[in-house]
Amino acid sequence: MNMLAAKAEMSVRTNLHEIKPSKSFVKFMAERYFSEISQLAKKQDEFSRRMAEMLLKE
């Protein structure tokens, strides 16, 4: 059973190395990643601003 599992894992790793994403896909994923990061940064800035306002009111 272990030998069979090892062979299956080996074939999966080999297949993963053969996958080469297109440049357009890589660009799409990069743009999506960076847009999500910028949205999170905006939310963090908004949260920080609100916390500062609350602390200043007290």
C-alpha cells in the first residue's frame, strides 16, 4: 500500500511540474491578488482611523 501511495504522489508531483500557466493567467492572478491586498489595506486604514477617533473622544 505504501508503494502504491508513493507512486501516486510521484505522478502527481510530476504532473504539477508539467503545468505551465499562460502569461495571461499569471497576469490575471497577479492583478486579482494585488487588488485584494489594496482592498485589505483600505479597510485597515479605515479601521485605524476609526480607532484613533474613538480614542481621541475619550
